[in-house]
Amino acid sequence: MSGVRSALMSTANPSPPTFGLSRLVQRATGLVVDGVRAVAFWTAALLPLALIAGLFAGVLEQHLGTVGAALLVNVVAAVVGHGHSPN
């Protein structure tokens, strides 16, 4: 009976061990994601101020393509940075 019991126990799939490198990669990935999210948040918050200043100064009137690209960047930054919480 003990042979059957040990055979059953040896076929179980244990959960894979968590190695230090795996944790390091997860932590580094989390830091990069948090950094990108923070930069996107602040870009979405401050880019409209720069656009308004450029429009009042008359600089952007000649570069409507640049204004459109900046608005697109602002929308993407708002989506990416949505989850950021400035502390």
C-alpha cells in the first residue's frame, strides 16, 4: 500500500518555485509601467496648457498639423495615464 501512496504523491504537480530573478523582473516591469503611466498622466495634464499658450502667441496657427498631432498625443496620454494617482 505504501508503494501506491508514494506513486500517487510523486505524480502531483507542485507549483513552480518563485526565483529571485522572476521577482526582480516583475518588480522592474511594475516600475516601468508606473513610470510610463505617470509621464502619460502629466503629459495629458500639461500639454493643453502649452497648446493654449502657443495658440495665444500665434505660433501654432501656421502649424495646424502639429496641433492635431499634439491633440492626438494628449488623448493617448490621457488614456494611458488614466490609472495614475499622484501622491
